[in-house]
Amino acid sequence: LRVQNKKLYLATFAAVLGPLSFGFVLGYSSPVIPELRKINDPKLRLDSNQASWFGSVVTLGAAAGGILGGYLVDKAGRKPSLMLCSIPYVFGYIVIISAQNVWMLYFGRMLTGLASGITSLVVPMYISEVSHPKVRGMLGSCVQLMVVTGILGAYVAGITLKWHWLAVLCAFPSCIMLLFMSFMPETPRFLLNRHKRSEAIASLRFLRGPHADHEWECRQIEASVQEEGLNLSEFKNPSIYRPLLTGVALMFFQQVTGINAVMFYAETIFENADFKDSRMASVVVGSIQVCFTAVAALIIDKTGRKVLLYISGIIMALSTALFGLYFKMVLPNRNNSSNPDVLFTLNSASPGTESSISWLAVVSLGLFVAGFALGWGPVPWLVISEIFPLKARGVSSGACVLTNWVMAFLVTKEFNDFIGFLTSYGTFWLFSAFCCLNVTFTAFYIPETKGQTLEQIEAYYRRS
């Protein structure tokens, strides 16, 4: 058992270097945008609109990565797809470092986004297919743990490193992933789907150790492997379209919690709560995310997926309602639709009111980030890696990743317009309503997958 755990954890570690790279991509813009807005070179200096594009263009690249990853993972396999995505990571940072104008910066960010989209699809799938059911939840949650660790790493490194050197640092994890993954096996399920039984047995021997019953596990997987390819008419089959709809809805609801909007707001909220060093405040937020994602990873195989989604949804609903209350009290008589700029609305509030209840904003932010990290951050990615039948896994996961990144782009880019239309407090109360809807959706449509093999989960959807 000890041998099995070591080898399985080693394979997981090699794979989660991808999400670490993905976290660095997401975190890179936070310390770099203020620097590029003040840079001496006029060709690289960002105005406010260009800065918002520099931050959000990653999500468009990642949406394209979801489509490409869905194709790659079924055609080339899980391991080669993961190794291939290290190329756009490194090349993207090379383009950023050598940028002569703003368009080169955008292109570099698009490439790193493309790699992030492939990573966010392939890594959860790889881990779920190599894991034992008893530790699949914990290992699957390590994906989100490494993403938030990467974000925190970029925040911390951004305090001391200039944007060029930060890009060099961000390129390192993907290079190490390429090296490590070259020694790891392909997943047994993919190999059996390709009729490579001897290679699947070798993969299981690596992952489970020499003393496990590889033949028995091989037969269990083979029983559920359907040989024929997937065609469009099969999406009429409830065992394929029901998990697909569940996965797409999970990705939609994850983004409409407002997580990207709240993280976008974080520095401004801390500044207005008398935190002078907004970069250090970002590090505090990143640390909260890492701590609570780690807690979720440790307890998810004991509590189950649904319990964490319930707790997370309720905490986020309460904290976004408190956010709304904060803005209602800070801007009691102001209709801010004439200027929807977030910074303007916060800074134009009466100083006395704001400083007296600034603690409410900070507490709300901390609660929201902790709540998200505990459930709605890691669990949706874990669940979509578990619920799809083997032959539809690439296409279905691609649709989910595409949904996630398109929604992330819309929420991030249109956030100011929401504030102009609904006011600040109305926007956060809308997020709160969506969080309540998340809890209801979890109750009726999310299956509990704790302790079940992927074959048992597939059989559940076939039966129902």
C-alpha cells in the first residue's frame, strides 16, 4: 500500500504542476498591471481599457483551450495532452518578455490562457482516472489547491520582481511538469479504450504497486469501456446528456457566484478599509484561499462533495448579502449609474461612513473567499472529472471548460456595466441570489460520488 501511495502521489504531483502554472497565469496580471500602467515605454503602457483586456483576454484563450483540449485528450491521450500544453505556456511568456507593443502582450496572455484551458480540462481527468476511489476526492481537490497556490505565488513574487522576471519565474512550473510527466504512465482507462491491455496492466502496476490485484481492476474497467466511438445521436441518451447538463450547470453556477468580480474588487476594498499596501492585501486574500482549499482537500473524502457545496453556497450567499449591505450604507443616497467605475463609486463615498464600517467589507471579503475555497472552488472541477462516461469524457469536459471560461470572461468584463445598471449593492445582492440558487441546484441535481469508482458513477447515470 505504501508503494502504491508513493507512486500514485508522484503521478498526481507531476500532473498538478499544470494547475500551478495555470495559477501563475491568473495571478500574473494583478501585480503586473499597476507596473505596466506606469511604465516609461509608451508602446507598452496600458490605459484602463487595455489593462482590463490584459487581465481578461486569458479567459478567451482558455475557452479556446477547452475546445482544443477536448479534442486532444480523446485523440492523443491524457499524458501527451498534458505534456503538449507546456509549449504554449513557455512560448506565451517568451512573447510577453520580448513584447514591443501592447498587442504582443495580449498575444502572450492569449497563449498562456490557451495552455490554461487545456490544463483545466486534462489534469482533473488524468487524476480521476489514475486515482483509487478512497483518495480520489483529496487528490482531485489538489487541482484547485495548486491553482490558488500559483495565484498566491505570483502575488508574493510580484512584490519584489519586475514584470519581466516574474514572467521568467511563471514559466518554470510548466518546464518541470514536462520533465516529470515524461516518466509517468498514461491512464489505464484510456489505454483499455485503445485496446492496449498489457500497457494498462503496466500502468496499474505503477499506480497501485506490485501486490494489488491488477487483473481484477482491469476487468472492472473493461466492463464499462464501450468500444464504439461517440456520435452526435448518442447525446439523446440520458446517460450522456444528463451528466453533461449537470457539468455545464456546475461551471455556470461557479462563475455566477461572482468570484472573479470579488477578486477584482479586493485591492480597492482593502485600500478603502485603510490597508495602505494593497499588494500585501492581495497576499492575505491568496493565503485565505490556499488555507481553505487545503482544508477542503483534506476533508472531502470524509464529508462528501454535496456537504461542502451546501456549506460553501450558504457562506457565499451570506457574505455577498453583507457586501451589498456595506455598499448600501456607504452609498446611501447615490445612484451610481452615471459613472459605473468601481473605483469612482468607492472613493466618492463619504469618508466618515466608509471608515466606520470598513470592517464589514473586509469581513465579507474574507468570508466569501473562504466559502468559495471550501466548496464551489474545488468541487465542480472534481465532479466533472468523475461523472462523464469514458467515451464522452473529452467532448463533455471540453463543453464544461468552455462554459466556465466564457462565463468568467463575461463576469469579469461586464462587471462595471452591472454596477451601472443595478448599483453596487444590487449587483452583490444578485450574486447572493445566485449563491442561494446554487444550494438548491446542489440538493436536486448533484449526485454524491464519494467512495464510488468511476464505473459505479457511470452505472448510476445509466440506471437513472
